[in-house]
Amino acid sequence: MTVKALEELAENEIEVVTLLRSGYRRYEPAGNVVIKAGDILILQGEPAALERIVALEKLELTREGKIHEIDTPSDEIGIMEAVITPDSQLVGSSVGQLKLFDRHAINLLAVSRKGRRITYRLRAVKLRAGDVVVFRGNLAAMPETLGELHCLPLAARDLRIGRKASLLPILVLGAAMLLVAFNVTPVAIAFFGAAVVLLFTRSLSLRDAYDAIEWPILIMLGALIPVSDALRTTGGLT
């Protein structure tokens, strides 16, 4: 498709600021430029818009596969935002020079710099104090890594840049609803089975499943079970 069509697909919430093709670089490519396989695009936009366009189209982050080279469960891989402080070792160095993945097992996905548009590849960007960066890596080790790099983590947001969209969860949910509608299986078994299928197919991570549990409600229901048993055995229920 053309550059304009790609931007319109994202409801004009993203902008193609640079197109790289076999050593050729075009800044702010015209809307009628046709995108080809193997092109590298530098996109600018809000994280949510970038997430949608990467999920909708068959786009791959340039270092997407690197994170899988380390012995880290996919459920533990995530994204964190941080601000580079003046005493950080990142200041004044480019991503290519820092070798962040080789030294710290993290990838740099995005950089935001107030008052300036970045039009070249991230590996060539010389980082500055105050830059907001987006890292991808092991969430358990990320706070310690950010501390070593003297970066201040920002409030957590549900960023999923790089994850592909899938129709499988919708199909599994639809199948569970049909099983319940035709009285094939009870509601609890059908939806529990759907959750297990999503976990085994990695459409739902263990971390997401854990975060989705409403623990206060679960504890309340557990506390009410003895009460209901007591009412039933003592004749309090009619």
C-alpha cells in the first residue's frame, strides 16, 4: 500500500517520518510512495496508535526476535517507559554504541524528545537527558536494570507494541458460548476450558490471566461459603 493508505488505516494518528530502503533514505515520504517488503519505516504517534497499526498490518519491530534469544519465559517479557536522568550512562551515546541488548538484555523500542522529531533509526540516535524511552525486556529484572542505567521508570501503562492481533480468542469465546447455549456443558466448565485453551495457545499470558482475577471478589466468595453451609445445615434456608 501507499504511505498515505497506511496513515489513513491508523486514522491519521501515526505519521511515517522516514522510509529506508537499501541504503536510500527519504524523509517525510510523499503519500503516493508505495511501501515494499523489506522497507524500514520510522513511525511517530501515540503508543496506542502504534500498537494498533503494528497489530493490524504485518509489521515487525526491527529487533523483535532478539528478545527471544535469552532464556526468559514469554510471559515475563514486557514494556516499560522511563526518563533518562542527567547522570545516566546513556547520555551522549547512541543505541548502537551502548549495545543494550548484549549488555542488559533489553531492547529500545521508541524515543520521545520534547520539541524535536526523530527521523533516523534508533540505533543512530544519541540519547539526551530528559528523553522518554520505551524498553522491552524481562519485567522482573527491568527495575534493577533501569536503576543501573540511572533511568526513572514512569507510571505503568498497558503498552503492547509488537503483539500481533489474533481472532483465536474471539473464536474460543464464541465456541464456549455455543456449548453453554446448547446445554452441552455447564457455564463454569465451558469458560474455564476456554481460558485453558487460550493459555495453551499463548493467546493469553499467565501474567494477564493473573492480573484479570478480581481477588477481593474471590476472597469474599470464599468467605461466604462457610456461611452458606452453616445456614443450610442449621435450617436457616427454606
